Amino acid sequence: MLLFEVFPLLDITPHELLLTPNMRHVLQVEGGPSSLRKKEDGNAIEIIFRITDSHIATVDENWEVKALQVGDTFLQYEIVQQKVADSE
């Protein structure tokens, strides 16, 4: 049997972000998978963010964006479901 989870569209705010070098901002996320933590069945769901030009800005695992230098770049994301290996 195959389980499907249909979830609300992911909404990341702000939709546009204007920072000066060395400024930081934590992204707000609404919607998406019902749980971003390990579920009872051993599956882990997470959102992975990437910045297209890491010379301009970075984003960490806590969804904090840090501006590095003047320029334009884009945020990409991927929702990943991973089966956590049994620790038996």
C-alpha cells in the first residue's frame, strides 16, 4: 500500500527580502507537510533551502538568511521525505 500526503502549498515570507551586507533574517514558513519532525513510522520530512548565489547570501538549517555582499540571488527549496534507518 502506498501512502500519499497532500498538504497546503508552502508559503515562505517575506516574498521579497532586502538586506544590507551582514544583516540577517529568519524566514517564516506556513503550509507544507503536516510535520517537519520524525514521525512515529520512522519517516522524517524536512525543507531544504538553498541560495542560488552563495557569494551574495547564505541560508542555514534554521532558515536564517545572511546577506554577504551587494547583489541579487534567489532562494530555492525542496521538501524531502527520508526513511530513518532503524537503530536495532
